[in-house]
Amino acid sequence: MATPEEMAQSMIANMPEKTGKALEDWLKIVHGTGMEKHGQIVKYLKTDHGMTHGFANLVASKALNPEPVGEADLVTAQYGGAKAGLKPIHDAVVAFAQTLGADVEIAPKKASVSLRRSKQFALITPATKSRVDLGLALKGEKAEGRLESYNAMCSHRVRLENVDDLDDDVKAWMQLAYERS
């Protein structure tokens, strides 16, 4: 089943064919109206432009809650400002993940980056201005030392404060999580 983010991206990709315009064009039209209420925008798009409710709702949401549209923009936003110094850690984790297999999918979200195969095996989150949390799906493994208990999505976490923290132990845990996914 597709995630909400994947469904929205699919709608955005299909928008030109289904509505006659790309999302960016619809956003310009909406911003040109000066409308600031979600329901008002949805009604306008449905009534004046014949848009279906689903597309009108998506355009209204994007117009009122602008966020980075591309995956690169999502990652850039995560590592902006005080967290900029953490980007090399993120890049090193992604680079290593890509060596695990050709089926590794890098899926940026608003606050983290999911590493998936058939399912998520790791999650990269800039947790503080001085630390990246690397969540790992290692259910059944004992939490000890640097490998801590974490949450329901990722059973374990490793705290990374610099690129050197991505050592052989962490790479072995990532490999194991990848193999289990």
C-alpha cells in the first residue's frame, strides 16, 4: 500500500494529464486570487476550473502550506541552519547504504530520510544540532553499548555526532538490517 506521501506524489505527477496544468501552474493561479482559506480555494478550483475534489484539496493544501516539493529540497530543509554541519554524516550514511544493494531506496520525508528495500530498514534523522540519529530495524537484537533501544518504526538507534561514528560496527548493523528487510 502506498504511503500518503507516495499518493500525493502520484497525484502531482498525474496532475497535468488530469487537470490540464502542473502543480506549479495551479499554485500561481491560486496565489493570484488572494484566497487564504482552504475551503474557499477548494470551492474555487472545483467550481471555476472543474477540478475534482481530490486534486483541488491537494492544490489548496500545497498553496497554504508550502513545503519543498523535490526530494533534494526535503533533505536541504532538514540540514539547514544550525543543523548544516550534520549534512556530511547524512551523506556518508546514504553513500554506505547505496553499497548494500541496487534495491536500496532513499526516501526523504519532511523530518527524516527512510532507507528501504522491501520495507524500511533504516531511518536517518537530524535529531539535534549536534547529532544524527540512525534508526535501524533490528528487532530481536539486544540493545547494548552504542546500539540503543529506539521506537516502533526502528527498534534500535545509533547516535552519530560525526562521520567517524559511522564505523565498522554501525555498518555491520546497517548491513544486518538491510538483509532482514
